[in-house]
Amino acid sequence: MTARSLLFCYLISFGIFIPHSVAVARQAVDLELVIATDVSRSIDQAEAQLQRQGIAAAFRSKEIIKAISSGFLRRIAVAYIDYSSKFHNRIVVGWRILHDAKSAEGFAKELLKAPPTYGRRTSISDALELAAEMINSNKIEGTPRVIDVSGDGPNNWGGRVDKIRDLTTKNQITINGLPIMNDRGRFNSRYYLPDLDKYYLGCVIGGPGAFIVVANNFKDFARAVRRKLILEIAAHPAKIIPASFVAQRNFGKRRPIYEKGCDIGEKMRLIPWDDDT
């Protein structure tokens, strides 16, 4: 029996109550990260697979392993969810502690083996609520706490995304974004936004150091997500990627205003259309 166990038994024998939060220590990490990827109907299965493959490849890369090892504790906690709307959202990979190439490879394999998720509608707000609950209810203690959300369209279902964003960031959670500028959506979805990057800047991301990295299309997703993860994970990103990129897209404390309104997706939903994504 360890010294800690002996002390615990000694205190219990004298009727001294020990709160569960004290008795069971939270595991400390350099970062708590929830990766939330869009699987709404505007994204076909090939594109959804490109997202998973891009994230798996990122965690297998030497740059990400180097980023993980650059932290004070040299370990991070990561979880992965597919989102569309509340009743279709799914936790694909629960919390995993990554601390070396082997643990990162295990995360990548588990992600690629998971069956596809079929979603409907696009509720970034539902994704944020699920991710925030996962962060708040886990047994992990990390700083920062980050939600990494990607997608090819605006919020069109559930709560107002800007309001849920504000509630989330008040809880000391940072939201970063990866808008996918999917030109195919121009013809396939009523929710196509040519300035989706500006929408993410003005309506989705928030919290200390929040930023976006733009993917020019789904084939560009792997490049974009690798750079984005390095920025989120590395203690000193400039040592891994060019310093000029580190500041790219950061808005600091001044939030840009999205002129079309953060409810643009909800407005688009009222437009007659043959499909509902």
C-alpha cells in the first residue's frame, strides 16, 4: 500500500471526510482540445473522410509530436466529435492523453477505424455546447482549454452561434475555427457563404488568442489542420512553423463585425430549397 493510500485510510478511520475532488486528483496536461468536424449533408462521405484522414495524418506527423513534447508537461488531452445538429452529434473518440508518437498513432488509428457519421443540418452552437460539456465534466486539468471547430457553412439550427460562443468563452474556453471554402457548395447547398472566413471571425471564434486557419477546399484541409493544430499545441509555434504564420488571422481583443449578421444561416434556411443540410 502506498503512503497516499495509508494516509487516506488513516483519515477515514477518524471520520474525516475527504471530498471526491481532493481524493481523486485531476490529471494535469498542457492542453485540453476538442476537435469538432462538420458532417452535415452539404459534406459528402468522401469529404468527411478527407477531414478524418487529414487530422489522423497531422497527429502522425513529426511536427505535431514535436509540438506535444514542447509543453511543460509534454502531454495533451484530445477528443474528437462529428457534429451536424444535436441529435446527430457523436463523440467519435473520447478523451485520450497523447504524450509521444505511440499514443498519437493510437489516436489516429482509432479515428480512422470509427464508422462514418451521417448528419443533418448544421448547428455549430450544438457542437460548442457538447464540446464545452465534455471539457467541463472530464477528469483532466489543462490550460488552455480549446474547441477546434471546422465546417463549410454557417450555423442554421439550434441556438444562435454568437450567443453560445459568448457563453462558452465566459467559461474560460477558447474557440478556434477552420472554415472550409467549399466552392462546390455554391450549387449543392442553400447555405453557401463565399465569405465564410469572415463569418467564422465575426461569429464563431472567441476567447484568449482565438484564431482561424482557412482551408481553400477539402483537399487543402490536411495542410490547414496540421498548421492549426501546431498553433494550438506547441508552446513556441514559431520554432516549428514560420513566425509570420503565428500571427495570421489573430484578431486579439478586437472582434470584427460580420456585416451580414451572425444569424445569416438561419435566414438562409427560410429560402425555398430542395434539400436541407
